[in-house]
Amino acid sequence: MKKSRLATALESGALELPESGRIGVFLPEPGEDLSMLDQGRAEIIHGFCPAHDYWRGQGFSVRPEPGGPYAAAIVFVPRAKALARGLVATAARLTEPGGPVIVDGQKGDGIDSLYKSLRRVLPLSEVLSKAHGKLFHFISNEGARAALPHAAGETMPEGFFTTAGVFSADKVDPGSEMLAGALPERLAGRVADLGAGWGYLARAVLERPGVEELDLVEADHAALECARRNIGDVRARFHWADARRWMPEKQLDAVITNPPFHEGRAADPGLGREFIAAAARVLKPSGHLYMVANRHLPYEAALRAHFRQVEELPGDGRYKLFHAARPARDRSARKGR
């Protein structure tokens, strides 16, 4: 295995970590090489449930939101620019004065532009360039904290609260808007929103008086916290979980979903197929699925494999809508429910 930028910087002496104190590690992708860190001192901060579970399985202390204070912080740069800058500001705020804040990222994720913007307001170390990416650091102090004000959430004109880095943070997703408009007025009983995001579709579901309970299932902790602020209905229940693995207490009458087709940096339309399978698993034999997808994504075969009835509803050139009913799963998994 090739040495990572972090390992190279530490072994060369270009970077030194404090001899004691906790090290906050922000958003490392599953599989990232952290073997050079003392596992007893490192605290992983990751709000994406599958990544959180991965690092916990590797024996690390993991939390969805940062705690601090930290003797040092390492920020693995995400693709979302506002989130990346916000994480650097948070790391600086939570790192003890004199401690290093290390920034590591790929060119494809915007490390060059982040470096240029930080260089305008902070004294930065020499840059280690390697494997199509960069690593650099600065020292946390009052000046650094003042130069990097903590990013706040945003309220959109529609009255929803969002925050940097969540899906469709600056506007309502057009696909979700289309699905909300297509939901039947007769929607009733126990419903789940798989991949609920910050709650736009959930609010549309709860406008149906026949809905008794709504489970919002979301893997992004930040998005789910936004949903808690956006949805005040007592019928709503919030679950920080991987929708592909989540199981309700009882089978559901309906599922709605605008499934993701990216996990981390890689595009993966298979995610949507897994959401379809998950919907079939949690629904009653008479249950219904309402789903929106980008028009180029090939979900028809998966829908026919998991449901006995499938119809495409009117969409547009960008999105297609589906209604599927009567899941065709192996009922033995649900025996006794």
C-alpha cells in the first residue's frame, strides 16, 4: 500500500502531532489509512451512518458531531465547498491554542481552491503534494478562529432550515418537489420516508390527514437534525440509520423515497436498487411505494423484481415517478409479524 499524505508528512517530520491529548479526525472516508494515529487518542467525527459504523467497527471512538477540545485536528476535505470551509472553521475553534489543524484533500474535491482561500487569511505551512492531492496545516489560535467564522445554518424562502453539505441545501430538490405533488390524498396509515433528508417530502406526507405515523430514516446526521427543526408534527419519528438496513417495529402501509445514487465520491445507481429492495422488505403485503428518480437511472427491472404491480406516473424530461404495490418478497423473513 502506498503511503498516504498524512503518513508521509508525519514520517518525514514535516508534521508533528502533540504527544498527548485527543485528535479530532473529521470525515475520513471508510478505508482511509489512519494506522499512523494512536487509536486510543483519535476521535472520528462522521455524520454519515455507514461510515460512522465502519470506523466504530475498526475500533475507533466515533461520534456524529464534534466534541473537543482537541490537541490537534485532521480535516479530510469533502467535495461540498461550504461544508469543507465550515469543517476547517469548526476544527480551528475546537483545537486548543498552539495545536495543528491539518487539512488533507484531493484535487477533484476542491483542495486547491480551499488552499487558496485559506492562504488569504491564514499563515499556512508548506504544502505536501502527492497522489493528486494536497496536505497542509496551520496553528489554531485566536487569530485563526477570528479569520474562520463558524458557519451557521440557512433558512430558505420556503421556511425550511438547512445546513452546508446536506443534499439540496440551497433549494428544494426538483425531483422531491415533483414526488410531493404526485402523492395521493388517500395516503394513510404507517408511512416511512427512506432517505428523508431535511424533511421536505415528510412535510408533504404529513399534510395527508390519514397518515398515522411517519418514520423519517436518514443516514446523514446533519440532515436529520435539520429535519427535526423542520418537522414539528407529533406523528413524526426520526431515525439516524442506513435506510437499506433499517427495520420498523411493524410493517408499513406506504414508503416514499427519493433515493441517492452517490455514496461518498463514487456514483452508484445500485443504491437506488437497494432502496427499492428495502421498501419491499418493510411494507405490508398490500403496501405501496412512491418513488422519484433521475430519468437516466435504470430502476424498472428492480421495481418489477420486488413488486407485483408497477406503474410509471407522469414525470418530465429530467425525472420519472413510480408507484409500485404488493411487494413480492420472501414472506418467511416476516413470519410472525
